[in-house]
Amino acid sequence: MDHCFRRKRLGLLKPLLSVSLVFASFLMIHKLKLAEKDGVGVKQTRGADWCGPECFSFKQGAGKSAPVSSVSPVRNDLDAHRASNGTPTSWDAQVLNCSEDASIRTKDWFRRLDARFHQFVLHRHCRYFPMLINHPEKCAGGDAHLLIVVKSVIEQHDRRDAVRKTWGKEQTIDGKRIKTLFLLGRATTGKDTKNLQKLIEFEDQIYGDILQWDFMDTFFNLTLKEVNFLKWFHIYCSNVQFVFKGDDDIFVNTNNLLELISFEVEGGRVDNLFVGDTINKATPIRNRQSKYYIPKELHDKPYPPYVGGGGFLMSSQMTRKLFVASQERELYPIDDVFMGMCLQSLHLRPQTHPGFRTFGITRRKVSPMNREPCFYKNLIVVHKLSPEELLRMWSVVHDKDLVCAHRTVM
Ligand SMILES: *[C@@H]1O[C@H](CO)[C@@H](O)[C@H](O)[C@H]1NC(C)=O
Ligand SMILES: *[C@@H]1O[C@H](CO)[C@@H](O)[C@H](O)[C@H]1NC(C)=O
């Protein structure tokens, strides 16, 4: 039943996108010029090697599928040196080598497979990609409490802006430092890839909060965002205590999220912390019309428990375990199910919290919940909102005069 309520994520590209992009370019370039005057937008390079040996004390073999080459096509000139135990200390996937696995074409099951999965299975072995935009310095200089990572695509500039102004704002709350990054791939072929790339580079020079990998930002490639981030975190950010990962069209009550973290810390449940909106006993969707359709050839078992990818919280320790587990699993086209599979490899179950609403509440216009600030005040994560709705709800929820007489009962 639960799995019927799959979230919609990327949405269809609006036909007006190109127009708004042109407009956005103007804005961005204008902002950039201002920023340059202020001396912002200087590309930082990685500082001291703060990552101790305990970072890499577990399973070797990180990045084994990523060939290292002296020829680097990426802009960021990261050297690919490795620690003595063979684990990279900087991003080591330097060459885009994702040619299709032609042997698959001869397989019987491949011929039977729905065509929209061909691209996926032919490139399934490609796991770690070169970085087009990196921020190795993000977590250096002190222990950040929480890293917020937001899955986004280049075109969703207005969503990122709304997130930066609201729940994704980098700040310190009660002595707890919060850092934010957006995870992106590259524009899909057919779009105005060159200009989109320029745009995102401008944006990054202003805000310094973009991680971009050299893979196409398609729906079936979302899992690449998971595995590349897990590896990235392991290399650059393992001193951060908690990670919140979510979509760019959600509302997060940051204070409630921090409260939940404190509660879990007090309860001593940090080691295996992975909490969100859990789906139990889901099975692959066989309806070909669905965005989440999975053919039998790809998966013919029920799914393990997994949490909706719209927004979930995990501890740094958990992130590390998932990184190890993820390397042993074949990529799966649905990213949150893939994470569930990695948890299963670890013999762990995700924890459910009623404050995470990534499934179930569909944004029906008639639902009174969507207009009710107290509803948002009591929750942790709600999807899905337009940038305007997010900004409005954020200001209402943080209005000191807002009185919630009775808690909204879940
Ligand atoms: C790219 O990958 C293919 C198949 O995995 C391999 O045969 C080839 O040698 C690789 N090329 C480079 C430049 O690493
Ligand atoms: C994922 O990205 C890679 C690299 O850009 C590409 O070769 C592959 O076709 C993409 N896969 C899907 C399913 O879009």
C-alpha cells in the first residue's frame, strides 16, 4: 500500500524553462559582478590534511573502480595522491570512463528489458565520476555538527535560493555549526549544456556550495548522487557528526531536526542512526505508466525497508558504514531503495519518525494541512513545496506571534 504513494521528484521540465534561464543568467551574471567587486568568489584550494588515519581504517578498496590518470580533464586540479594504506585522500576519479558494457547487449534478458532501462544497465558499472566542482575545504576548520546536502539539478536555481534563505542556511544554532551543499550532475544532452554549465559555475562562485560530478543528471542516475556523495563525505567531511540529505523542494524545520539529533544523542542511538519516513514491505512497481516502474528482469523481490529519499537524517558513523556497504552492491535505479539495500547488507533497519513526511501527504490543493503553519511547526520534513511556498511558510512558522494552541496530531 505504502509504495503507492511514491513521491514525484524532478517533475517535468517546464516549457518556459529556457526563458527563465535566460533571465536567470542575467541575474546571475549581475550578482557575480557584484560579488567579484566584493572580492567574493575566490576559488579555494584544499588546506591541511586534517583527515586522520581513522578515516580510512576500514575496508580498503575505496575507489577501486576509478582509474587514476595523470591527464586530468577536470577544472579543479586535485592531485590524486593516496594515503599509505591505498585509500585516496582527495577525489581520485579523474577520468570520465563510462563506456557501455557491450557484453550485456547479447543477453536474453536485455532484449526483453523495457527500452528505458537500456541506458541504465549498459552503464551500471560506472560508479565514481570526476568532479567538475568540488569544495574540499567545506568541512575543514572545526567540527561542524550537521551537514545538509540537497539533491538538485542545474535548472532549479530558484529552489536552491529558497533553501539557502530558509532551512539550508549556513549558521550556528546553540553552538552547533550547520554547513550546506548541493549535489548536482551535469546537464542532460539536448539541453543548452554549455550555458547551463556556465550558470552553475557562476552560482558556485557566489555561494561556494555546489558539488558537481561529471555524470548526466537523469532520474536513473540519482543513485550516483548517493554513492559519489558517500565517497566524497568519507574523504572530505568525516569530522561532521550528522548528515541530513534531502530534495530541493521540501520544507525542513531545522530546529526540530536539531532537537531530534539531541534526543538521539542522549539516547545513545548515534552509531546506527538512519531515520526518516520508512516504507516497509514495498514491492517493485509493475505499472509501466509509473515513473517508478521496475521490470522483473531488474528486480523480482520485495524491497527491504527503506526511507523516502525526500529527506532523512544519518550519523557520520552510519554514513561510513553505508559507504562500505554501497561498494558491494550493484547500483539500483531508484536511489532510496538502493540505500535500503545497503542498510540490508549491514543487517540494519531504518528508524521511522512521524515528523518526516516524504510520502503520504500528497500536496492536494484541498488539504487544509498545507495551509496550516502549526502543522509545519511540529514536523521535521514535509514535501513538496514550490520555492514561493517554502519562503512563505518559513516566515510564518518563524513568526514569534504564531500561536499553536494545540499540537497538530499526526
Ligand atoms: C575504460 O573502461 C573500460 C571498461 O571498463 C576499459 O576496458 C578501458 O581500459 C578503460 N579506459 C581507461 C582509459 O581507463
Ligand atoms: C548516467 O550518466 C552517465 C554518465 O554521464 C551516462 O553515461 C549514463 O547513460 C547515465 N545513465 C542514465 C540511466 O541516464
